Amino acid sequence: LARHVSLGAGVLIDSGVRRGDGVVLVSGNTVAGVVAYHSILRTGATIIALDRRCGPSDLRCALEIAGADATVVVPDALRERLLVAGV
């Protein structure tokens, strides 16, 4: 777990996530979601967690709260990596 969290945090930092940034995590209750959550924590970013079944309005609301430069993270369990998108 620690190795995966370190790798995930590295991906986030390389993608520009910094301490205090807003990050929206869209995930189910999965191992990949746990890794993503702890990876985000390790960067010092602020997390807004949404269930994978959230709708567009939920995501819009989370992005408004997170701020204009928010990052969206979706764990890709099949490829064991984080999909990171800046807003």
C-alpha cells in the first residue's frame, strides 16, 4: 500500500498538485480509491470525495467548492494508475 501511495502522490505532484490545492476524487469504495485518497493526502491537497455514481451536478458543485484550478482524480483500477485532469 505504501509503495502504491508513494507512486500515486508522485503522479499527482508531477501533474501540478500542491499543498492546499483542491482535488476532487471520484471513486467507488475500492482499493484503487483508497490508494488515490491517501496519495492526495500525501500531497497536502484538500480532498472532496465523490462516489463513482455521482451525477454531473454533484461534480459541478464539488468543482465550485474546490476552486477554479481544481484537479479531478479518478482511479483506474484496471490499469492500476490515477487518471488526473486539471480543470
